[in-house]
Amino acid sequence: ALFVVEFQGTNALLAGDVPFKTRLESMGYVVTVKDQDALVIADTNGKDVVIVSSSVYGDTFAARFRDIAIPVVTWEEDIFEDMRFNATPEVTNNWASGTTETKVRMLNSTHPLAAGYTGDVQVFQGSNQMPWSKQMASGAIKIASTTFDSSKTSIFGFDKDAQMVNMIAPARRVGLFHNYYGTATSAQGWNFFEAAVTWALTGN
């Protein structure tokens, strides 16, 4: 797994990114961590999945992984439009409009990305801002939303060859709710993360 972050200092993960690396390793992945400022597309060579943290700066990250035929999982809302998940930025993807959230509301409980959950599911141990997307491409698989607005999708995926905005998905893509506070993620939230990485790679 290639885990793309913004380092704090020299080769140092932000505290909020450490749990994601640890969780990937517990799933059996060999994790290569790369600072976005030193990233080159060749870093994806030999990787099975790319994980993009919200510690990256979306304005400078742009669409580096948009066209790669490798699955991508991200919770950085500033690249949602660059990845062609949804349309114009600001209006269609954001933090939860200043509203703090502890839960997601399931829209589709039968898909593997749902991790078997139904209803409202607590994903943060305490109140947190939550990325979401709306006005999404037609091929989006909408799994869960914020609890205050079902049009603001907080877990979603695109299967390979699904319709994105002005392009076809070259591999599976997943958008998540996590933001950069991995230290605040609940047990259920980690189950969603594991389900996302597993589905992105295997489709199961």
C-alpha cells in the first residue's frame, strides 16, 4: 500500500495519520509512506492500493492519481473534484458545514463498503467535522450520508469502469468520512476503513 500524507517535520507522520498506517499493517499490508511534496507517479509502481490522507494539501495535490489503474481510497475532500467524484468544489464537497458529527447514516447496507451496518453508526469517539460529497457522478455507489442531510454522502465508491465526471473510472475509488483525526476513529469507523481498502482491492 502507498500511503500519501503531509509530513510533520522530517519524515514524521502527523499523530492523526499514525493509526491509519498501523491499521493497514494489521491488515497485512506492507506500507510505503510518501510525503506529497516528494511524490512522483513512479511511487505507485508495484503497489496494490493507494491511500490518500486528508493531511495532504488538496490545492497542491490536484489530480495526481486521477488516471492511474490502481485503486485509490481517500478522505481528503479537496481532491474529490480533482478525482472526478463530483462537480464544482466548495458547493459539492466540504467539511460538514461547521456541523460536528459522531455518526453516519446508512443509505445502502447490502454493499461490502457498508461493513454490514444499518441505521446510524457511530464512527468517531467524539464530535468531529466530517467530509462529504454531493452532486456526484452517476456511477457513484452511495453507502452512507451525514445524519443531518442525506444528500451529503460520507461513504461512497466507484467500481472500475463506472461513470465519473467526464471520465470512466480506471480502477475502484472510495471516498470516506475520516478526516485527519485517526486517533478519534471508533471501532465501527475502523471497520468501515478496512471494508473500504478491501473492496477497493478485491471488490468484496
